[in-house]
Amino acid sequence: MSKEVLIVNSETEDLLDNFNLKDDEELVIQKQAKKLTPKQKRLINEKNDLKKFCNKQGGFVHMFYINRKLLFYDLDIDRANIARIIYLATYIDYNDRKENLLILHKKNNKVEHMTKKEIQQKLGLKRDAFLAFLSDMKKHNLIFEVEEKFYLNPEYFSKGENFYKNKEYVRIMINTTRYLYEHTTIRQHKTLSYVFQLIPYANWKLNILCKNPLEVDIGRLDKLSLKDICELLGLSTNRNSMYLFRDNLRKFHIKVDGHKYYLFAYSKVYAGEKTKDYYIINPLVIWGGNNTEEIREIINYCFFK
């Protein structure tokens, strides 16, 4: 019996259905190893680097939002509670297990759902403040309670595979977000929430706050000034008030590998008689891009450290 050898690759494999054999012939298929183009190699390397970058921050949670609209803008929730719900999001289960269930890893790394008391302890709130928070979150469908188990709404948060690729999203880095929250006072939660509300204005590649966050050309970014930011957030644009807000933002920091990094980099550029100021959010906390080389340069050269 003769053998007909056909070597196929990704471009010819679909022709097999039309390949006619005689009764005494056998088809032996040898698949050619597909040669990767330089672009494909770069994308694979970027994916591996991105995985390492995210793993170093303890992994991440996807947070979804509407582009160029303050986070949770349509929900009339207490401002300080924005920082609290984002902090809690770092404790949700994967979406291929018990999706968005608030969990804790306990003895022997056993995974158990987080009780109401444990949620309160994690948030660091007194009883009345915690009950007000929980009521606020339930009222606006950000938290659901089922049989004394608490879940976060998957329309806003998800951990694991991204099933919502048609939505705008950002990665909330777990370890750094927890550090940030756990090292702020209850009074600072409101200011921290202002930071998170600005996420939809962070350029997806470079984390620069701007009016056109999907722009890929840095020269075309319409950067948000301190005044722009205050106007967006409904804060006073009085000079002293703006500088006080700026100084409060400068106090936020995280620690990674024993190094102190600030949450914001503030830049003021002078060109002749004109000046332009803008902010960059530290990608070690939130980031939506893929090129880790670019983002490492930003971390190193924007004085976060």
C-alpha cells in the first residue's frame, strides 16, 4: 500500500477536506512547525514579562469602567467607600471557581468565605461605619449577600480570565493596593477614593492622566492639569485648596521589595512663558497596558521611587 505524504502548515491545513485518496493509499500528515515572526516572538515575550510583572505584585483583579467618566460616577455612593470596595475586590475568588465570593486563605492555605465580622476587620471600620458601608454597597448592587456569604458585582470586578474584553478595564494590583489601603487612615479614604475615581482618565499605556486615554502617541496626549483634575472631582480650584489637595496626594506611597514608591508622579514643564503640569499614576498599583519595558522606564524615570 503506497503512502501519500502531505506536509501541511496553518495555511494549507484547511485543504485536507478536499484531498481525495485511492483505496490503496494512506495519507501521512506531517505538520510543519510554524515559524514565528519577529512580531509574534515579541508578543509572546511581552505576555511572559507581563505575567512576571503582575505576579510580583501578588496578581491582579480586573476592574471595569466607562472610558472618560469618573469611576462610579453614576452611583450615588459615599466617596470614601470607593476606596473600600476596591480594597475588598482584592479578596474575591476566581471566576472559574466561586465567582467574586469574598474569601480568605486560612490555616493550611484552606480557602473559606469571608464572614461579615472578617470583612469589617479587614476594612478597619468601627461597627456603625461598617454597617453604613455595607448598606451603601448593597443598595447600589456592588455587594450581594447570599446565605451569609458576600459577593462583589461582576459587572465591576473579576478575577481570572477576562470575559469582558469589549469593556474598558484596568488591572488592580493586589499586594500594592492592599498596602496602600492598609497604610492610610480612615480620614484619608476619601482622598484615596479621588485617586481611584480618576482611573478612567489614565492612559492605557503610560498611566498619564489625560482627556484621551486611548491615544497611543504620547505627543498627542491631552494631559490633565491639577486644575482640570479638581474641576473633574468637583473640588475647589482656589489656588491654596488645589495645592493642599496636591500635597495630600503626594503622601500616598507603597512599598515593593523594601523600596518606597509614591502613588503619583507630578510633572511641571516650562516652555518659554508657558507651563504645563500633569500627573502619572504609579503602574505598580493600577495599569491596563501590556508593554512592561515602557512601564519600567516610567517607574524608574518618573521619580516614583
